[in-house]
Amino acid sequence: MWAGIAVQIKSAANMEVAISIHDGTYSTDYAATTLYLEESQPEMNATIIENHIIQTLRVFSKEHVCKFIGAGVTLALFNDVPNLCTRLWLEVDIVPIVFDIKPYAKQADATRPRIKHSRSAQVSGSGTPITPSHASNTIAIQDDKHLGLLSRKVPIPHTLDEQADSAARKCLVHFGPGNNLRLSIGYKNNVEVNMAGKVHLVDDLELFEKEVSKGTWNAVLKFAQELREKKVKIGFFSSTPQGGGVALMRHALIRFLDLLDVDAAWYVPNPSPTVFRTTKNNHNILQGVADPGVRFTEQNRQTFDQWIEKNAHRYWFSEGGPLTVGGVDVAVIDDPQMPGLIPMIRKARPDLPIVYRSHIEIRSELVHIQGSPQNEVWSYLWDKIKLADLFIAHPVPKFVPSDVPSEILGLMPATTDWLDGLNKDLSVWDSHYYMTELRGLCAKERIAELAWPQRDYFVQVSRFDPSKGIPTVIDAYCKFRVLLTKDGVTSPESIPQLLICGHGAVDDPDASLIYDEILELLQDDEYSGYARDITVMRLPPCDQLLNAVMANAKIALQLSSREGFEVKVSEALHAGRPVVTTRSGGIPLQVQHGKNGYLTEYGDTTAVAQYLYDLWTDPALYARFSKFAKENVPDEVGTVGSALCWLYLAATFARGDKVKPNGAWINDLARSAAGEPYAAGESRLPRLDLHVQA
């Protein structure tokens, strides 16, 4: 369901609030209520209005057993009650979209004759020239005494119910298949985060401040003020606007920077399935999980280069583009899909600071083996990346090839947003709604359904990717079931189920292949006896669905063979879920063995099964792990911590200074530069020494 909300001031002491309900096809209900307010008490009155609207929507949802997806809010209401949108998002899980709906019709609309396809002093839509007789008819229409209000009263008022209904209908058209908010790509392929400012999820900076330490927050404000004063523009360039971890981070980062009034924008190229197949192959090659026969051929290189050049010249180097003179002041290039931009930028704007951000694992021990697939890909990429001013990598030593000079190397973890759909607290009502949606999706696909809440479950949330270790998740779960059977546990209510789920990215063509392989694996004799308790689902791109899945799970798994810095581990810990995982990539920095989870070697499914058994059968152990996990999530894995790093880098470049991290964590450099040292006991990820080229 969708709602439209409008207000009209009746007097200094009362206001009429109107709510129109739309089911996606028709307007189905409407209510208007007069609220009695206190004079000269705007904050108190705003709270009264907020409470009334939220309570009305909650009551309607429960009485009609329905879920509101979005709400159109008139600009007048937003100005009078600025915290309403934030509360709609965080308290009742409704996406609020603000529309400037006037309380009156435009004068031209009230007086213009309704002649189809007419053009002033041109040819009408029917091909008939507009003659003097048409003009005389116009005058007659305007002067016709039978038109009553139309001829005498301009402008025509929009009644309150019309405003509310208009807001509901305008809101509805911004949602697409699966009731997901439509993606908006604007001028020069700029990703219009939050529908270019129409969507208001969190407008209160104090909520972000509560998520981090005082030192982090003060440093953010210091650098943000400097960038605002100097009017510095930051441009991010990545391959896809949705679906992958980089896209999630960029959406969250731009939302937060917009709240700080920092000028930052994010750009993407036109998608190319052929190129995305190549970039996915390159990704798998660099991680060492590709078939040995997969190579980065000369034809692949040419196609890749042509794709970058075409998009760059069409959107970013053309007149008014972000990479032209007068455009961005700092350019950030994400991952191995986009480094072809770097030499183009360096040629067009030699002095523009360029930061290359690597989000993936690079098998540094393989990239220098002459003739290896990794060497072919890395040599091509490094030839372009080496022209950047900075190389930012995940804080894992083996992710950084030895030919990256330490003076340009900085470290940053992957991050997630604690107030977005993936992590915000869901009400019991909303949580049950999404879990019911999951059951419906399982039934539609004829996949084994979860019996939650009657039965608990373990979960691995990940892409269906060859590096995510999904077969080992199934093997470990089945071994865990054997341990329960040996203990005499046979009642279904006492046995947790297993959920493996995730959704794909625009540039990830492997997902369908891996998904099909997993379903076939469940038919093997070794696992078929447990298949009815194993749910494997490709989920639609709904953040709150993944949120509910993680929040309601008992234990999270992440048994990757290769990994960068896994945000799903951070999200599980933030939700208070112990994590059983592997010592892959950056995961050992996130999980403290024996405190908030357990670390195992990849493929050691016997150890995984035993750890699952220990956490499942020992409530005191589980409670201790859960509490530690929730209370020890460092600032640097959240959006505010990420923003601090980018603000610091942009501010330093804006002063004309060179940034030479020498392998340091950017967060540490930022806190030091801001004069905000870490407080005693402040949670931080472990710092590891990187041995790289001097």
C-alpha cells in the first residue's frame, strides 16, 4: 500500500491532516482529521502531527493486514514537520518521498482551452492550422458565463483530499517491480541517490552522531566544514549503480555527504553485458577462483578499452562533464572495471588528484608469475592504476601486489550503513511481513520453506559466487545435524534449519550458474536427507528482506574461500549474531575468535559443525558472544567512518598537499590530522603491518 499525506492550516490553533491510501491501482481510503495545537510551540506541534500520522498508518496496517511501502509527503508538510520522514522510515519502514504539491492549480491550466495537442501559433495535433476562429473560440471559452468558477476564480484551489491523493499517486510511480524504489540515473550518468533528493530516509544528523565516537564525529565535522568553505567537488566513478557491495557503500556515502552539504556525486557507465562478463572473469582471475583456461585476451582488452573510452567521451569529458576543467576537484575510481579512466584523466587534467579504490582480493603471490592469468590481468590494470595519486586497499597484506609503492598505499575497510534498509531496527510487525514474503518466494519457487518462528535457523547471506564457499556451508550444516542426532535430538522444533540466500549485481553473470549447481548438490545422497531443512534462495533486491533474514537468524555463517572485507560479517555482528567463518581475506580482522564468533580454515567443515553445535547447545556461551558482537563494532566499518576517510583525503588534496600514507590506515591519518586521537578503550579493527615496496 502507498499513502499520500497533506496538511492545511485552519487557524493558529488547529491544522487539518489528510491521508489518502492507494493500493497500486485505485485510491481505496481517505481520512482527514483536525488536530488542535499549541500556539507558538512549533516543536511540540510537530511531534503531535508526527505521532498522529504514524499511529494512523500503524492502526490501518493492522486492521487491514497490509504493509505500507511508500508515502508521498507534501512539501508544506515536510517544512512544518521536518522530522516526519525520518520517523516514517525508521519507525514504520515506509519510504517517504517529498513532492511540491501546490494548494492551487496554475493559472494557465485554469484558463487554457482544452484543445488536444494544440501549439500556440503553430499547427494543432490534428494537422489543422490554428485559425482566427480557433482564437475567437478561446475567448468564448474563457468568457462563457456557464463555466462558473472556471471563468471567474483563478487560480483554482486544490482541495486537501486532492493534494493527499496526488501525493499518493506521485509516490506510487517511483516504485518498480517487486515494489522496489526505482533507480534514477541523471545527466552525465550521475546516479541520483535518493531520487535526486526527493526521498528522505534520515534527515537528522544526530542519529548518525549517536552511532560513532565523539572523536570520529568531531573529525567528520571539521573536514566537512573545510570542504564546504572551499566548495570542493568530489566525484566517484564505479561500474554499477546497484546490486553489489560498492554500490551499497556509494549510495550510503552520498546520502550522508548530502546531509553534510558536501558536494559529492557518483557516476556510472552504460552497462555492457559483454564487458561485464570480462570484468567478472578478471575479478575471479585476480581472486584465483577462475577456471585455469579463462584468459584476458587481446579482444577482451580492446572491447574493454572501447567501452571505457566511449562512456568517458560521451558523458564525463564532454561539455559540462565532471572530468572537464571546472568539474570535480578529486576523482575516485572504483575497482578493476574502471581504471581505464585514469590515463584519460591524467592526460586531460594532469593536476587532478586521482584515488584508485580496490575493493577485492588480489592474489599478490600469483600476479608476478610470468604467463599466469593473474599476471596478464594485473599487468594490464597496473599500467593504468600506477598513474593514480593513491592506491586504497582493504587492510589485508596479501591483497596488495608488491609493485604498489608504499608511499601511495592507504588502507580502508569495506563499510555498511547502520540506518539503511539492511541494518535499521525493524518492528516486530515489519519483520514478520518480510519473513512472510520470504516464505511466499520459497513457495513460488517450490523451495523448502523456513518454519520460523517455530524453528530457528542459521544463515549465510552472500552472492552466489564461486568464492563464497556455499558447498562447504551445506556440508558443515549436515555434519552439525549428525552431531545433534548423536545427542539424541530428533524433534524438529529443537533442530535449526539452514538458509542460504542473497541477490546478484548488475555486473555478476555467474550467479545463476552457481545457484543451479547448489540445487543439484542438494540432490546428492550425502545431503538429500537434510534437503527439506535447507532453503536456498535468490532474493529480490530488497534491503529490508535481507535485514529481517539476518536479524531473525540464530547464527551467521560466512565460509568464503576468497574474500575482500565482508560487510555481511559486520552486519551480522552489529545485529548481535555470532559468526562462524573462515580465515579468508579481511574476515580475521572482523571476527575475534572465541569472543564474537569462530574462525576456521577454509574447507574444515568438521570444525565449523562443532562450533555451530557449541553455540546452539550452550545458551550462556551464545549470550556472551551475542553481547560482545553487538557492543564492539568499530566506527570504521560504518558509513560515518567511511565518510571521515574520504573527507580527510579531499580536504588534504584541496589544500594542495600530497597524501603519502605509507601503508597507514586512512582513518588513523584522519583522526590525527583532525586532532582527535583515539580514546582509551575505543573499538578499532586490528592493525596489521603491510610489507610492500618502499
